[in-house]
Amino acid sequence: MKSFDQFVCLSGLPRTGSTLLSSLLSQNPTIHSEGYSGLSELMWQTKKTCEVLHQELASNNRLQTPKDIISQLPHSYYKNNSSQEKIVVDKSRAWTHLNLTSMLDDYIGKDIKVIVMVRPLVEICKSIVKLLKSNGIYTEQREKDLFGSDKNIIINPFAGVQAAKESNSNRFIFISYQDLVENTSQTLKDIYNFHKY
């Protein structure tokens, strides 16, 4: 079962315009883009489970089964897309981590591109604090937790973005929040050209 022709990842830091970009891309009837997806975690956890079950799979001559299952997960996840939506843009902050991009290579395809949203950390923190205040849930502790080891709403995505930059891979395109907001048309053209939509 094949539910799309092209798979694209949307990743990066929080409060960087990924929701705006997703909305803009989804105006194209051939593109399906939605909110944060559970697909990357679903694939990763399935991979880990299959590794735990390696002995059972091997004893039954089913070592190919994990690849068959994990490779089908993206198509199962997006099976209810309209037939017009040939391109899927899957949004997850995890797609910049190199163990996840390796999973893309192994189970979806080596030509998968990743759009990485970036913005200065000071602006991100100000934006999150402003959001917390506007929702009436701001506390000093919540602000401290932005960099807390148990919350990781900034630290983990930042580590992924840094890993993507240091990889020097041509699979990543880095899009700044400022460019998306102030030069939307050209930024979209750059993304389309990069992905050859």
C-alpha cells in the first residue's frame, strides 16, 4: 500500500514558524502537511522493539520482517490522505537527529529532504514566555524549565539542529523565521526548488 509519492520532513526549533510554513505548504492541493506527527516516534519505537525481538525473529527466519513493517508505517500513517496529495510533509522536531535521519535512509529512502526551521534562541525564549503569559500560565519556574533537563523543549531540538548543521549533508535546508515572515514568497520558492516539488 502506497499513500504518497514523496516524503519530506519538517523539523527544527519551537516558535520558528513551522506551523505557518505547514499551513502555507498545505495550500498546495498536492501537498499534505499537518500538525506535529507521531510517525517518527512510532517508527523509532517499532525499530527498538524489533531489536529486542531479534532472536525470536531470527529463529523463525523473519529478519526481513522489521524492515517490511517499519517501511510500511509512513504509508499506513498517511493512508487517509486524498489521492491528490502526492507529497507528505511530516512535522517532527526529531527529524534533525542523525539516528532518525539514518532511519529515514533505511526505511523510507536516501533522498528524503528535511526542512529545518531556525531562529535565534533569545527570540525563541521571548516568544515562548510571551505565549505563556498570554495564556495566563506563566511562572518563573516554567521559564526556568525551558532549559530544564526534564523538559527539553529547547535543548533537544537545538541539539538536533546543531547535529544537522555539522553533518554538512545536502538533505537539510535551513529556513529562518525572519525570512519566512518577511520574505515569504522567495522562501517558499527556495523550499520548492530544494525539494523539486
